[in-house]
Amino acid sequence: MNTFEIINILYNDAPKAYAIIKGNGVEGMLLVYSYDKGSVLVVEAQGLPDTDCNQGVHGLHIHEGTTCTGTKENPFSDAGSHFSINDCTHPYHSGDLPPLFSMNGQAWMSVYIQKFVPEQIIGRTIIIHEKADDFTTQPSGNAGKMIACGEIIELYQ
């Protein structure tokens, strides 16, 4: 891995996939780039809640579902469980990502991950959770409600 190569990709290459992330007062975007044997993810979000001692730390996961629909009580329930191509338990699902840290409701992060390539998550969903993932509790880290969702779409080049 080379930091300058990744910066060059972010600056010069088009992403392979993207998602528009929306929730109750939350808006954001995911960009997915191909790099080496994995993916570079860029996530931005605004309108995130800062509550209690959990201020500004939110679970972030790729989910197996294909749509950001659900019920009135759980508007993103159709996003399903954490994406997993490796049959591992949490926190080793393919879709388990580092936490999203926010300040005053705003967050931005970039991460290189070798758990999947962009083509493997196209058609899946990305979820921002209300609370931090504890990386222990089964099956999904006790991260609270799903507060925002985006459907991951291939960006044709």
C-alpha cells in the first residue's frame, strides 16, 4: 500500500461505485474506488446525531440487502444483515467497517480495505448506525438503530 498512490487514485480516477446516503435529517455519500486487491472507501455525512457519551461515533457497515426500505418503526430493515462473503462472525464480516467519527454532526473518512473489491458490494447497502459498534456483541455490534442508508450503485465509465 502506498499513500501517494491512493491519493492519486482519489484525485484522478472515477469511482467504481457510489451511494447517496439518506436518513431522518442525515445526508451523505459513499464513493468506492478500486485499489490493489481491495477498495478505497470515501464516506461523508451531515446531520449525524451527537448524543450522550457516544458523541459522534457511529457504526458503519455494508449490509447484504439491496434496498433502503422497511417499516415505519425500522425504515431500513430491508437492508438486511451485515454483508459477509467469508461466513465469519462479527466483527469479521466483510461489511464491518471502521467507525464513522463526527463533530457537530459532520463526518468524513477514507479507508483502504481488502475485505472486498467494489464489484462485490455493488447492489448492496451502506448503513450508518445511531451508536458506536462495540465490535463484540453478536450478531452486529449493538450499534443501535439504522439512521441512514444508501444503495450502492455501479458508476458506469
